[in-house]
Amino acid sequence: MRWRWLTVVISCGLLIVTAGCSSIDIDVSRTGGSTAGSSPAEPPGTTLPLTQTPEYVASNTPCPRGLTELGAVPLGEAAPGRSVTLTPFLELAEPSAMVFDSDGSGSGFVGDRRGRIWRFWGGETASDAVGAAARLAAEPAADFSSNTAAEHDQGLVGMTLGPRGRLWINRTDRTGASVLTVLTPTPDGNALEGGPTDMLRLEQPSAQHNGGALVFGPDGLLYVSFGDGGGLGDPRHHGQNVATPLGAVLRFEVDTAQSDATDEWQLRAAGGNPDLGAGSDPRIWAYGARNSFSMSFDSMTGDLWIADVGQQCVEEVTVLGPSEGGANLGWNAWEGSRRFVGPDVSNHRVPDLEYRHGRGLCAVIGGHVYRGSRLDWLTGRYVFTDLCGAGVFAASVNSGLVPDVIWHLGVSTPRPVGIAADADGELYLIDIELGVFRLDG
């Protein structure tokens, strides 16, 4: 009974990273909308029935031969004598996002898909013995469940700590809009005080491909990803429309100069964001994404790793350096390095890692470059997984790029939806069915 909703959602798009669902009613004739505001701009409409649009046809065309296979090498062959185990860390129903305090205590906040947020304490730091789980607060520190939608790709989908220790979350409200909210921990960090402040509200055209990752970069700026808004093949053409924040990674400055009160904070487009032309949204830092709901920074290089869920053939990860603002990830002209639909684009930034969708793989789940000490032999490798529970993988990193050397770490959970990193660089696998696990040796 606890997981009854999974059977419905998985049958029509695989939980929160929908690869496409033909039973969703997409109104491709919708027109109008604004440009750089909080509502997405819409392209000219079409009178074609949904099943005859080029996007729908391309989304139901068999995958071509020759696509890159994941080709992961078992850890025992790649690194004899090495092993990875999953240590239970938090037992929680439907966990979807978590963040650790910056003090190395192993404490932090964890949220569930329904919009509830709990404080957790302890367990162990990197120097402690393996074995103890964290302690979860008895009651939520914040509860948005009465105004959080949780269908398809909706829910509490992102969480990060920002300036002055504030907790930032990205969730979907009951109207279907993505809402960016900042909360203030109490001085002891054990609860959240005062009212939440909504910093950004973005209308979504559907419950699919809402994206939702948010993270503060080494430049102190806030990066937020949004998907293309749903529909097979991006029928509204959001991926290549730089007038809408959908299908893009946005970059913001967080203005905290006025006072310490969160209700006086402001978000504004970061200075130095690329100029993408007349009518473009000044908040966009990169675009052409389908559903990049997970992304992270490498603490050593400052590179941004973006995991973008594919349509039905290619899963992809792109590594963007600090100077690559304005990068076009290609969707929907491209799905990874596979030509997809519509006019070609001359500035397609090809992914650094991609693998064929199918054969037990359905949606890439990023992902952090390992910088911990428990598994020091993994240092510098990008650790990621796949929603279909195929396993946890590690790709080697060379000058910020990923060559075709991927290890299967020999562990898996049935429904992973995220990977988190603590202040010591240790990694945690978030499984929406089973809870949270720490990667140990």
C-alpha cells in the first residue's frame, strides 16, 4: 500500500524523469505567452493532430543502430580487490532530495516527494567507523504537502544550502507551477523558523519534464535547471527557444545586501550571463535541455555536470566549464549525438558521456565527481546511476571530460532518483522506494 502510486506513474513515464508518455494530452495548438517573465513563451501553434506531429513521430521511431552502449566494466575486473557497499543511512518514504551542512557533521535536511522536509543528525563523518545510520527528526521541519503536486515529474525535486545557511528548495505547487522557496534554519540548525519566501514562480505547461535541480556554484551564483515542460519530443519547441526559461539552466545573483530578512532578498539575472540575442531571457546560462533535473559542481575543477534524461534512445551527461555560458545542449534538434527533429543547430554542444536508452537502462541519474576519502581509489571519477536500478557507475575524468572508461560498482537499488554529497565529499544514493544509502568500501 505504501508504494501503490508507483505502479501508476511508472506505467506512464517512469516516475519523476519521464522519458515520454503517449497517453498525456498535449495541446500543441496552444499559443501566446510571455518571454523573459515567469511564464514560458510559446511558439506558433500547429493544427496537426498530436500523433502526426514530427516530434511525436520521431519519439516513436525505433532507435538507430550503432548508438553508444554504456559498456560498464565490472569493478572486480577493472580494479581487482576493490569493492563498494551500500550502508543504510536514512529510512524515509519517498525521499527525493537532501543536503548536508557545511560543517562536516553529517547532519542536514532531507525532503520527500510530497513536500515535507526533515532535519537529520549525525551519523558519521569520513573519519568514523562504518555502520551507524543518521537520526531523523520525529516531525517535519517544514511541510508543503498541502500545496505540492506529486504527479509524474512533479514534487519536491531540488534542495540546496545558500548564503547565510538558508535552505533553498524547488517544488511544484498544486497549480502545477515550479516554485523556488528559501527557508531560514534556527540558530542551532535543528528547525526552520519564520515563514517561507517564494523567490521564483514558473508556470509549467504540463506535469512532465519540470527539471528542478538547484545548486550554488563556486562563483557564489545560483544555478537552476528546468525541463522543456513535457510532451513527446518537445512539441512546443522550448529547448531551442531562448525566450523561455524552460529547457534551460538559469543563473542568478542572490541579493542579500538589504538585510538578513529573507523576505527582502531578491533574485536577478547574474551579471556575465550570455547575451543570446533580442528577446532572450537574460537568466539563461545554458539551454537546449530536455529534462536536466540533476546537476552538480566538481569541487576541484569548478565544472558543472549536467545529467539530461533522453527521449527514448540516448541518455547524456554534459560537462560545462566556467567559460561555457551560452552552451546549447541541442534538444530537440539533437538527442545526445543522435539527430532528432527539426532544423539543425550549428552550435550544438555534444555531450561528454552518453549511453543507449533501453536494455535495462531508462533515465540517467546524476551524479557527483567523487572527492571523498572512504573510497579514495574513486577520486576524480563521476559517480552516477540510472532510474531503472541497473546499478551505480563511475566514469573516469580527464581534464574535465569523460572518456569511454566506465566501471559498474557492483551495487544497485530498485528506484534511485538522486545522489547527494556531504561536506567531506562522500556520496549518498537516494532511492524513492527504500530510503538513503551511503557508498562505503
